[in-house]
Amino acid sequence: MSAFKPQQRHLAIGDRTFHFVSYEAHPPNERRGELGGPAMWYLMVEGRRCPALAYDPVQALEDVDRELELWIQANALAPAAEVSR
């Protein structure tokens, strides 16, 4: 039995709230041709998950929130519209 305890983070940026869940690493399954993967933070969107960042259980939550916010700005928000003159 695994001792992994999933964590959740909710970040409010602008008028949106982003929900992240940590998932433990999983080994490869050669019979199914599936690759293994590291422990990760995933962005949850309408019942689906999108990999975001590597999960480190000893990382301070303030640092996790800061990195997740940077990830959101780089990957989940539309770029600011350029002002034409």
C-alpha cells in the first residue's frame, strides 16, 4: 500500500480559480506499452487533468504556489492583447 497522500492547491488569479492535484509517480507497464512517469502536479479542468510541474513532497507550499502561478501565466492564460497604435 502506498503512503502517498495527494495534495490540492486552489489558486485565484484574476477572476479565475485554478485547481491543482498532486499524483504519485507510476511505473511503466510494458505489457500495455505505457511509459512510467514522475510524481506531478496536475491542473484539473472539467474532469480532466493536465500535467503541470514535478511534485516534490518537501517543497514549501509557498514555493509550490509561486511555481504553479508562473506555470498558469505561461500555459493557461491567454496572452495580453497588444495595443495597436
